[in-house]
Amino acid sequence: METLRPHVDVVIAVGDSEGIDALSMLADHTYETRAATPFHFGATLQHIIQAHGLSGALYFGSGSGSLIESRHAQAYAEFARREYPAALFNNFYSCDYGVFSQAHTLCSCQLPEVDNGLGFSLADSGIDCYQLPRTAATQFDIDTPTDLLLAKNAGRGGPRLAAALQEMELEHASLERILALLTDRSQMLYLVGRVNPGTWRHFEREVACQTSGMIEGRGMKATASRRERVLARLVREMGIETFFSALEACADGALIDTRPLLAGPKGVLPPPDVRFNSDLMRLEEIHDPIWRALTERAADSYIPILLGGHSLISGGLFLLAEVCWKGRDLPRRLHPEPFEREVLPNESDRAQTSD
């Protein structure tokens, strides 16, 4: 919030009765959602744009944008002042935050009930859409306890976030083993879930270990696909024990986005307390039998495993690639630079050489 303040005219906070109390001291205006009324993201956004007459708007979902700096906020504010309708997303396929110029045009669009599919809706409405480069600042989103754990270990974020993280007792038995693995060329890390190819490419160049993975399709929440998710079907048909046994045979450690593994039809997930206790491997707090079984097997595995949501294998990969080198006196130049010129001479060069 402090990062945005110098670059925006007004800050509006939206949340339920519990969340809005914490935000009221930071915002100019608050909008409290009603528990008795199902929340509709698109309708709420349109209402706020109209009620406050916003010409441009920056939208952040809770937990997103926590690593952006003043230079990012300034660039977003400049984008919002464009004279034609346009939208800029941190992730077009599953939006966490976005910037809109000529914001009033959004009021005539059919916007989704949840924010993940906002990019698709605006593109279908004919609005020019852009996506930010994938970096830790744009991709990291605090959605789960695992994300808090990574942010704390990375020492990233503003003073409020840093102070809050220092007060939290966040530990994970596997994190240090994963960090050590990342700097070892002989090790194999397995990624499971919704990994973007560009993010994977960056991660692979920044760590020393080998990487492999099982990659699920993007946009689990943005699109309600009629097709069953491959990972969910594999886990169901193989069984949890067989899945982890195969994983242990192929890898020295793993990062697992559990949501596509155990999501129900159309991406339906259990309540947050089930997911979050699974991420922290607090078995005694997990009452869902399937989630408990998966978590218990992950906790018992002889290879280090981190469980989490999409941010673990999105923005989390950027942070892990930074944190793993702290305190380790190892060369950072792990991979050769691409050779820009042709290695072999062309035919005319060969002719001249033969003379």
C-alpha cells in the first residue's frame, strides 16, 4: 500500500467484515461485502468504477503485488492514464492483479464472478490486453502459508510485510533440504502442477540441479473446462501411494501444486483450512480423508517435498532460485551463454579459406 500511495489519487479497499477492519486505516474508502450475498468480482469492480468515477484503475487481489516496488507502481499508473481502453495483467491466464485505462469501458463488459478469468473476458470484449514480464514481483502471490514461508526466507517485501512475517512462527521440515538440493548439480527436482514454461525456463537457468515435472494446463479457475484434469485422474487411478512411490523413484525432491491433483469437477476445492493445513503438513488438523492421505504420504516421504498452491511453482520458483544461494559460496554462472553467431562458416567463407 505504501508503494502505491505516491502514484494514485485514491485507495479503495474491498473485503468482508473481518478483513475490512484491518484495511480501513490504510484506505481512503472501504466497501464491505455482505456474507448473505454471494460475492461477484466483476459486478463489484464495475460498481466501484462507477461510484467513484474512476478514469483509470489498478486492481490487486488480496496477497498479490506484495513484492512490487515504487518503479513498478509508477509504470502501472502511467499505463492507467492511457487515452484508449487497455488492460495490463500480471498473468493474463489467471489474473492476480491488473491495470485498466479508460476504466469506464469495463462497465459495459461481461465480467466474471471471480477475477482469474478477467483477462479472457476483456479480450473477448475487444479491449487490448497486455501481460507483464514474469518476475518475482509480478508473479508472487501470497495465497497460502507456503507463500508466507518463502517470502520470509527471501527477506522480500515492504516493512509492514517484513514485520508481520517476523512475528509468525513459520517452519517447514523440507525447506532447507530443498534449498540445498537446488545448488547441487547431481540432484533432480520434480515440479508438479500448473507451471508456466517461461517461469520454468528462468528457474532452470538460475539453479544448479536438474529439473523435470508433470505440468497441468493453465487457467484452472479461469476456465471451467468440461475435460477432466490429467493430474487429478492420474492420482485417482494410480492411487496416492503409487503416485509418491513413482515420484521418489524419479526425483530427489519435489514441489507440488496440490490443487490440480485433488480438485473436484470444474476445479472445486475444499475450504481454505483444509488446503492450508495440508501445506503446513499439520495432519491432526486435516479432516478431509483424501487431503489427509496425500499430506501424510508427502510428510512420510524420504525425499523433501513442499506442498502449496499455484504461487509455489509460479512466483515461488523465482524466490527459491534467489534464496538457495544465500550463504553458499558457489559459482552463479551455471549454464553457458547462447552463442549468437553461426558456429560453422557459410559456403562463401569455406571457399575463401580453401584459397
